[in-house]
Amino acid sequence: MNTLVLACAVCGAGVDDPGSASYVWMSVIISLLPLLMLGGILAWVVSSVRAAEKKDAEAAPRSEP
């Protein structure tokens, strides 16, 4: 019975197993990767919009009184 329990990565979490840390770290990476990707896309969009607004502001004719 004990060998069946230790065969599971989650069930053997209390055991000092070097492989258990890799499961935890990969879970963290897999959880954060989509958030980082969306954050990168959002930062790129914001940067592109700001650059376009700056270019439009420089190209617009200035009215001097």
C-alpha cells in the first residue's frame, strides 16, 4: 500500500524528494507565464500608443498667437 501512495507526486509531498521541488516550481511557472505574457502584450500596446501620440503631437501644426 505504501508504494502506491509514494508513486503519486502529490501524495509523496511530505517525503524529502528532490523531484517534489520541480513540481512546485513548474506549477509556479505554468501559473505565472500567461500573466507575464498578457502583461508584455499590454506594455507593448501602451508603448505603441504613446509613441504614436508623441509622433502625432510633433507632426501637428502649432498655432502661435
